[in-house]
Amino acid sequence: MTTAITIGQHHSLGDGRNIIAKACSPRRYYVPGRSQGQVEGGRLKTQESTRSVHSTLPTQAKERMAQRPPEGLTPRHALSQTVSVTSATGGIGTSTLAALLAMTLCQQHEGAVLIDADIRMNGAGLDVLLGMEHDQGRRWQDIHAPLAQLDGVALLQELPLWQDTAVLTFDPWMAQQPPQWFEVQAAVSALAAQGKPVVVDAGLGTAFTHVADLMASAMVIAVELSVLGLARTKAYLAWLDQLWQEHASSASPNSQALAAHAAPQPLLVGITPRGAQHARGVVPQPDAEDYLDMALLGTVRADARLCSDVLDGMGLDRISKPMARVIGDVANAVQRLWHGEGAAEQGSRAASAAHGNHTSGASR
């Protein structure tokens, strides 16, 4: 004989014991916004009941909430170790720069996170660049945030590792569509709150339009040292400044919090154009600084061996000493920004060594 079980009702087992039927749900990364707390002993200690309000909503309400953007900007302390790497020119090595910066910060801080925010269907693929596309772990297409909230502790544990750096990347060939921008916002907020340096590969900057948090992070811009690359960078800098003002003055819930932050003070890194022979067509760093009216931290030269390693699927395990020095300078400058030193001070330090800067290479 079978007995109908009603969820939430008492049922007798026939031997004097009573049970309350409960529904089991699969593990989720999201947590309700008002029930997040601190982790103690490996468990999430919530401020209120841990029961998910999402489970009590009608289907139509769930669908509406899944499309709702996040409210409020991530607290400033959670962004104090976040840096976005971007460029006005594609294909010059921005992703390589972001990955090497994350690796360097990881070595200095015993852990780091690298987030691929270039989530176009014709972009992304950071795990392929790093030679870890077969490694087990969560990608963007495996993550969903129906309430625009994610459990950062659980998410961090499920990400694949590269050089001890947790990597969140997007494989467009494995997904029907890119993640929603509010999910990107949720992931950045959740991972930035874990106390590790977070490096965001922002690609050509589309993420800045949708994720206000990134406008309040430190920023590194890769500058192609060509006439066209410099012209694009100058326009890009003006656009970033305008975008920040639009975010800060808009009527969105994020505007007041963002307005409390200083405008972006980007750090610039020169990238020599690939294919240039004997420096023909390469704008010297001092001339680039004069044109942009900003100092560059250093110049990264195209590295044929590194490019070959990437094409062979070997990743970025071997980098030259000159490249390591440039990346180290960038990491130090980023950390000075995190500690409250302005970009103007960074620029003056870079300018003092402008004529004797290090050089090295990149490729995506």
C-alpha cells in the first residue's frame, strides 16, 4: 500500500515515529539577498532564516525576478582588491596581460581570482588561452543567479585553477547565449568579497556599461603603441570618463554609491604592435605619453615564443624576465592604488623611468 506524502505535513511511520515531509532542492550558488551572512566552520551563518524566499514565489514572479538587475553598489571594502584590465584595441594581448597580472598577484597574496568579463559570443575563451580548457570546474554557462545573488564561498571552491588562480571564463561554443549582465554583477560582487585579489578581463569595455561596480575598481588599460592605437585610446579614455559621469548622475540605485567614489584613474601599459619589423610603425613611449598626456608604466613587446606556446595550447607557463618585470611593475602600481595612492603619483613614478622602461609580450 502506498501513502500520499504532502510536503510540510506530519506523517506517521507506523512505529511510533513521526516525520515532517520536506522537499529537497539541488545545490545552488545563489543566496537570497537578505539571508547572506558570514561563514563559520565551513557553514553559512545567516542573519535571518536560511529558508530561500525564492522557493515560495510563483513561477511568474520567479521569472520576473530573474530579469531584475541588482540593487546597490558593492561596498567599497569589497572592491578594494579588484582591478579591471581593458583596451581600446582588440587582439593586442589584453587577456594575456590580465592573466599574467592575476598570476603575479596570486603569488604575492596566496591566491587570486581571474574573471573573464568579455562574454561576447565571438569573444571569451580565456581557458583556451591558458591551456586549461579540459580542466574540470564551473564556467559562466554553468552559473545562474535568479535573485542576482551568488554564494561566493561555494562559487570560489568550484572554479578551475590555473597557477593557483581561480578562473571564471566563458566558452561560447558550449552555450546558447552569454550570461546575463546582472549575473556578471553578482559574480563580481560575490568573488570580490572573498578577500582575494580579483582581476577582471574587461576586453573592449562593454562590461563597464552594464556592471557599475567595475567603474569603481582599479583600472589598467593596454595601449597599442601605434598611431591608430593611440587615437583609439585617447577616445576610449574620454568615453570612460563620460560613462562614469553618466553612471554617477543617473537615477539608478547604484548612482549615489558610485558618486561617492573618485572617477577612474587608469594605469596605462604600452603594447608594441605585432608584426612590426625593426620597430617600424611603433610609436616611442615618450611620444605616446606626450600624446595621451599620461605616463605609461612600461612597454610590453610582442613575444614570438609566447605566441607559439599559446597557439600550441601550452598556455602562458613560460614568460621572459623583461615581461615579468613589467607585469611586476603593474602589480605594484595596482596595489598602491588599492592602498589609496592616486594615479597621478603612479604616473610620476613611471615617467621618471620612462626612457629606460622594461619590455616584453602578449597575444589576445
